[in-house]
Amino acid sequence: MAEKKNILTYAGLKQYEDELQNLKVFKRKEVAQKIKEAREQGDLSENAEYDAAKDEQREIEARIEELEKLLKNAEVVVEEEIDLDKINIGCKVKVFDFEFDEEMEFFIVGSTEANSLQNKISNESPVGQALIGKKAGDVVDVETQMGTIQYKILEIQRV
């Protein structure tokens, strides 16, 4: 079975590449030094610092593996090629929320970059799915667990 492509914006790709580089270059050395210092304290069977450092090492290696897999299957959206006539991944969308009578902005990203605190919504989320392919001026109904939300698309921009 083919692995799912991880759709990323260029900014997302850069963020993950930087994190991977930091883990490989700095964090590995840092945790190796902690393990070395803990070993020098003697009896490892009752050495909490050694256990903590080994746990940290396992977490770092797991994250490195996760990032390498993510980047291996990455598909980068080229922002310059985004068609601004309709919403797609890599767009910034301004909408009007009828229920709360307010304007909101969303950044449509792939699922690996989604972060609700930064208004980055996944193309696979209910809101993302409802917005993809729509045009400025369209009114969209989004089915959520809380009921139907209605948005009017005001503007589509490149990020």
C-alpha cells in the first residue's frame, strides 16, 4: 500500500527540515553528553539522571524517525502556482461567520501542518473540506459536531 503524501507549504517544509537538523546536530550531542555524565556517577541501576537521559534519547530518535518519514513523503505546494480564483491548500481565506457576525481568517494547509491556535486548518477537516474549491462570494455550509456553520467567502489570498 502506498504511503499517504504529506502535503506541506514551503514554510511547513522549512520548519520540519529545521527541526530535524536541530535534533540531529544539537539535541543528539546534548543527550549523549547527559548520558556520559550520568554514567560517570557510577551505579546505573539507581541513577535517575541516566534513566531520564536514555528516555530523552529514545524520544529524540523517535521524533527524528517521524520527521524523516514525513519529509520522505512530502509534497510541497508551490504558492506561486496557486489559482486564486478558488480555494486550495496554501491559501489564506477571509470568511464571514454568520452565526457570530464576525470576519475570520483561515490558512488552508495539509493535515501535518494544521494548528488551530494559528488558524491553520487542514484540508481534511470539515471546514477545510467545505472550503476547498469554492470561490469568493460563495456561501458555504459546514457540518460539524455542534451543528451547521455558515460562512461567506470574502477573499482568497496567497500566504
